[in-house]
Amino acid sequence: MIARIVVVHDDPEFLTDLNQALAEYDVATFDHPDAVLEALKATNGVDVLVTRVAFTDTQPVGLSLARVARAVCPGVKVIFTARPEYRAYVEGDGVFLASPLPSALLASTARLALG
């Protein structure tokens, strides 16, 4: 079975680059966290969720999204991307990668999460 990866990021170029870097997997990309909730409920399972921590300057929405994903898809691995000062928000909730970061680094981290 091909691993399913869901990526939520508001930079369209980054989404395109990451989708290409993970072409061997079943990747669904979203530019807003609200759109992901319905997709998570409709899917047969997600192996890896990649999300920003914050989509606005004051709301760590990515953490809430990760918790919903875990409720809907137990065992999902979560990779957070954000500026370094957001690391504390997600401590212990997944892998944190400081941004900006190259899509190749994020792709290799997703591959590692898949085992």
C-alpha cells in the first residue's frame, strides 16, 4: 500500500515542490487547515500529516489540526513547520522543523517518519 501523506501549508510554491519531492507517495495538499478536516474524516487513513504550526500570527492552529488527525487516524505521524519561536507550542506532539526550510529536507523527514 502506498503511504498517504497530507500536507497543509499556505505557500503554493512550497506545496508544489513538496508534492513533486514525494511523488512516490499518495500526497494530498491543502492551503488552509479548514479544508483538511473534511478530508481526514473522508479518508481511509493518513500516515503522515505535515502542517504549519500557525497560519496566522497568533493562532497555533496546526496543533489543533494534529490532535484532530490523531483522533480520526490513530497512529498518524505529525511533522510541524514554523519559525523557531513556535517550537514550544508543539513540544512532544510531533517532529518540529524550523522554517524556512527546503522541501527536500521536509520530504526526507516524511520518509523517515514512514520508516
